[in-house]
Amino acid sequence: MARKSLVGIVADELLDRIIEGEFPPGATVPGELELSARHEVSRMTVREAMKTLQAQQILSVERGRGTFVNPLSRWTSLEAVLRAASEGKNDADASIQLIELRRMLETGACELAAGRISEEDIASLFAYVSAMKAANSINDVAAFVEADLGFHDVILRASGNVFVSVLFEPLHRVLEKRRAETSAVPAIQEHAIGHHQNIAEALESRDPARSRTAMDAHMQQTLDDLRNLVLPAK
């Protein structure tokens, strides 16, 4: 693996501080002198690091006023957004938006999969539902999450659309963390089992509309559970 340049290291460390909430949206970030002293690098290195974050719309410069942190909604770097979603402290909005993205992609993928899924994949879906039930019975959150993710991966692959899988691959780390967080709530596990059973049965029927509706209902339940059972506790 190639070593990061000094510019990359300074940019990453400043991004970490932003994600951790040290510099929230609208806040002014330290100037070149302070950052060059902190990182023991030249002002030119700091300037280039700041330009890197500006190019990703993470920072914006207002002449005569300073350099400010932009809201997450303006960031254009997928990697930075995913880091914020998985590591950020104030991540309620990111959690909700992630489900909204999943809803847009996974309902369509489920509709496509209904006409393309194999018998072997159908069997895998029901096996994952059984694994979720078994994990739920012994409160094994890690096993529950593994089965949950596996279930959805089968559907994404069965959609037969290569772009769907490519789009979801970078999200896997964030999804795993989110599932572990939400699946720690017993009621959410129970809701998920019921919806996964419905989705598997809909796909087994090979009915595209029914399959899309079943996945959409699951996404709505996931969003409701997040808002009602997870976010209020934070």
C-alpha cells in the first residue's frame, strides 16, 4: 500500500476532527500557522491539504473571514461522507438518509430480483431468515447482523444489475455498524424477522410488485424503528 503524502495526512487528520464534532458545520477551522505548528509541516503543505478538503466541498473559504466547515449535505466525497456516517458523533441525519438511500435502491433491486432469482437463492433467503430467528432466540446480535446482511446481499446479486452491487459495496462497512446498533434492540429484531419472511415469500412468488411492496414496507419499518427506538436514546 502506498504511503500517504504529508498533504494527505494533514487533510485526513483535519477531516477526523471535523467528523468527531470538534469543528461542527459552520465552524471556523484553525489557520495555516496553527495547523502547520500542530502537524510540524510547512504552511504550503497545510494550504494544499485545505485545498483538498475544499475540492470535496467539506470546507469553504470566505475571503477576509476564514475557512468554514460545510454541512454534510454539501460534501462531494463519498469516502468522506461514509466516514462521517460510520464515525460521526452527530449522525442522526446521516442514519435517516442512509435508510432513504437503501429504500430507493433496494426496493428496485427486489422488484428486479423477482423475475431473475434462482431456486438456490430463494433457499438461501429462507435459510437466512431461520438464522435470524436462531440468533434472536439466544440474543446473538453479531450472528443476527451477519444473517441480515447476507439476506440483503442475495437480493442485490439476484437483481442481475451490476451497478446495484457496485453502489452498495462502499456502504457495507456503514451498514454493518448501523445493523449492529439497531439490532441490539429486541423489538427491532422481531420486526426485521417478520419483514424478511414476507420479502422471501414475495420473491418466492416471483411477483415483482409484491416483492417491491414487501421491501418498501421493510424500509419503512426500519425508518420508524430508527426514529422511535434508537435515536431518542442518543
